[in-house]
Amino acid sequence: MPIFLLGLVEAGPDQAALRHNSAMNPLLRDLYEHQSWADAEHWRSIEAHPSAAADEAIRKRLHHLHIVQHAFRWIVGDRRTPFTMTTPEGFAALADLKAYAREYHDEITRFLTSLPASRFDEPIQVPWFKDPPLTITVAEALTQAAMHSQWHRGQNAVRLRELGVEPPPVDLIVWYWKGRPAAAWTL
């Protein structure tokens, strides 16, 4: 049995379905539940502080974080439609960018609850690596997407401190300590 793969069973499109899906690798499942919770905590903190909500560096980094999440969801999918590129300027309001973030979390949860076990070891090409090309497994791509998000939340935490805002603690260990809470997207 592959290291990242224990398989998936059919479930509904909510976080509880992932949590109670005993066939999915527990660590990968935790990384995605944590990602949703940590993104929501991050967003709530930013929205609660006008200086953070208005900060261009935070907005650009939020866009980057969420477009990369969407991109990784696309590369592990069927790729029947071209990937839709967005720009920070394409989101008129911060709320629009937040809706884009939430859309990803809803979609990745549906995807993970219906992904056949055999797909986790399937090789995929990462299209933005050309020379040399990069082939990784679906499980490795999913892991990268979760790790990438944590990196950029950390960068935004530094920026929040520069703006005088105490960022929320969103480490994986904190999520475990708090009892693995579900994402709470509203203030």
C-alpha cells in the first residue's frame, strides 16, 4: 500500500465527510481539514482589522495563495477545461476574493470525498515546470498544495504583526489542540 494512500469512500461534500472517511490517509485528510480551518482563521483576522483588510501586500498574497490552491485542484483533476487565471485586480472587493477562497475549499472537499483510491499514486505533470518537466503523484501534489498554503499564511502573519495586528495561531498542532475545529468563515 502506498504511503499517502489508503483510499477513499463515497461521502458528502462537507468537512465531516472527510473526517469520518476512514479509508483516506489520515494525515492528508488532516492537512486539508486544517487548511480550511487555518484559511478561515486567517481571513477572519484580516477582515477584523481595517489596516490588514486594506493592505495591498496581504491582498496580493491572499490572491496568490488561493490561485495556487485552485491550480493544484485543477492539475489533480481531469483538466477537461483550461485553468482560469485570475489577478488580484480581478476581485473588486476583498469579499470577492474570500468567496474565491471558499469556493476552492468546497470544491476540494467534494473532490477528495469522491476521488478513487487508485488516483493517489497516479503520476501527473505539473505544467508550470518546463525545463526539466516535473512529474509527481496526485498525493504529492495534494501535499504540496497544503504546505504551500501554510507558507503564505506565515508570510501574512509577519505582515499582520508589522501592521500591529496579532495574527491567529494557525499551526497544525494548534488545530489538533483545539480539537480539530471546522472552518468558521464569518466573524
